[in-house]
Amino acid sequence: MNMDQALHKVGVRDGTLSSEEKHFLDVNGYLPLENILIQRQIENMISRLDELAELEGEDAGKELHQEGGTIRVSNLVNKGPMFEIGFSHPRVLAAIRHVIGPRFKLSSLDCRMALPGQGHQAFHADWRSGVEPGDYYVCNSMWLLDDFTIENGATRVVPGSHRSGKHPKDALEDATQKHPEEIQLIAPSGTVIIFNSHLWHAGGLNQTNSPRHGMLAYYCRRDHKQLTDQRKFIDPETYARLSEAQRFILAV
Ligand SMILES: O=C(O)CCC(=O)C(=O)O
């Protein structure tokens, strides 16, 4: 099997993403896809994530990354069938293919809950350096489980910065500061925001009294190392449940 065959099996077709959507993603580096999740899926995911956060306590996120001011729950591939959609949705996968090209795989699937009064990040890119415009290694998708608002710290991005060839650590004097061209990605829950991971982006400050839940499905080129080694972590029962195409996308 190759990736285009796997994508076809999960429902990706030529017109899955319109040319306007592809153009928007190319130019701006992000693309909101609305109504990917329905209310019941969102509720199931939030309730499972809250349960996992409680069960895992201080260990939550340890498989991948822990971050002050947030609860991160990692290795979601193996933590419930409700998370499978994170690496199986045709619209999302069509967008990832558009950014990285046909040779990619899931790198990690985790949740980031920005806690009340916390969550502000410095601008970063999910890659070590700037890259040639068009030569992209990684692409992320943020799955909004709560409405993302100014108040709860919707993701901040600098549109077009993925084409600058520069990394924020080299280009910005102080990446923790507001950027003059930044915008916040305001959207309703159920939306998935694709963002080219070379785009300068950052979590915003959650100024509400509730955690802001988002799931991050992060993809990389197939010949690169995954953040979560899916072969090492995959549970036999997860493996048994998945289709051949889903296994290919995970590279297990
Ligand atoms: O939670 C967000 O809004 C962005 C998260 C992010 O960029 C990260 O954790 O690297």
C-alpha cells in the first residue's frame, strides 16, 4: 500500500478539498474546516480526556511532552476509539497531503488543555529552523473541542509566516510578545484548523474559568522520526481494531 491508496480507502478524492481551500492554506498557512465533529463526538472526547487527566494525574503527557499551565494527554491513538477520527478524516488528511505531499504519517496525537489564567506560549514553529517556501516537513491540525474565543486563548498565528523561510527564534527579538501581524483563530467547537507547522503560531492566554480543550493531530514526512513512536506504543487491541489504511497512516 502507498499513501495515496490509504487516503483513497479512507475517502480522500480529488475534490475533497476545493482549490479555494488549497489556495487559502498555501497563502495563509492555516485553514479552518468547520463541522468536522458533531456534538456527541465532542462530548465523548472531552469526557474521556477529563477522565484520562484525572487517572494519569502528574504523569499525564509524559509519553510526549508536559507543559506548565496546561494538562497534556498523549498517545491518544491508544486511549479510546473516539480519537481514531484524528488520523482518519478525509478532509483533514487531504489538507495534510496538500502541505507535506504524499509521503507522510501521523507523528503524534495528543490533547492540550490550557488551564484558566494560563496557556500563553511564545511564537514557535514545530520544526527546528526556517525552510524553503513549499518544502514542508510537518503539518498540524488543531481539533477544537471547545469554541475557541479571544477570551479562552484561541491559537495565535502570523498568517503567511511559513513562507518567510525564517524561524521565530531567529526572526523575533522576543517571541513571547504580541506580534503586530498576529491574528487569533476564532472558531466554533467541532472545527479542525489545519496549520502548516512552519507557520509561526502560539497558544493564547486562557482568561476564562474553564480549561480550553484542543486535540492536536500532528503529521510529519514519512522518512522522519515520529514524536510518538507509534510502533512502540501501539496496543494489540488498538492494532486489531484499525483498518489497513489507518495502520499505514500510523506507520505501524
Ligand atoms: O494550543 C494552542 O493553541 C497551540 C498549541 C501549540 O502550538 C503547541 O503546543 O505547540
